[in-house]
Amino acid sequence: MLKEFKEFAMRGNVLDLAVGVILGAAFGKIVASLVDDLLMPPLGRVLGKVDFSNLFINLGDKTYDSLAAAKAAGAPTLNYGSFINTIINFVIVAFSIFLLVRSVNRWLPKPPAPVTTKDCPQCAMPIPIAAKKCGHCTSAV
């Protein structure tokens, strides 16, 4: 069983997947920092000095000035500002991955076009692969 596991773990696709997961997690942290530290502060300022991470709906009876105060008091809250930040993170990550895959696909060689014709052995004219008779010289293929 240990030998089978070692063979499974050492296959190229499993190692590639592990590297991809690790790089994806690191890339996610970079994008989260980009959104939280660089994009959201100017966006919040443009929208009237709003801090999205501090937007919440209090479900309790008392009122709180900030999300941190509500969490410290243990009040139930709907943190829609954090949800907005997460959506923006997702859109940026998805767009970044799209751009990366698009550029990598340009580097890869294009697959050859499928063969749809063959040459007639009598007249050397191209005919469909499934042809039984040449349309040019009418000989049997």
C-alpha cells in the first residue's frame, strides 16, 4: 500500500497539482492585499469615504459604531461589506487567471488541423477521406 501511494504521489500530474494549489494560495493572498490595501481605500473615498470592510447590519438590540465593537460584544451581524470585498477579490482573481491562461495558450503550439482529404491514387486530385470513387477521374479508390 505504501508503494502504491508513493507511485501515485510521484506522478507528474499530482506534483503539478500540488504546486498549482500552493501558488494559487499565495496568489490569492497577493490579490487580497491588492484589493484590501490598494483598491478599496480609494474606491471607498470616491463613494463618500465608505470603508467596505466596516459595513454591517446589526441583528441585535443594541447599536454599535463599528463592526469590531459589535464582534467584541458578541452581537449577531450581517457583514455585507466583507462580502463585497470578497466578491471584488474573486472578480480580480478570476480575471487575472483568465489573462494568465490566455497568454500561456498563445505560447503553446497550435494543434494541427484535422486531415479531411486524401489524394486519388489515379489522378492525384484531393478527395474526401470517406470517398469510394474519385469525383474527378471516377476511378474506384
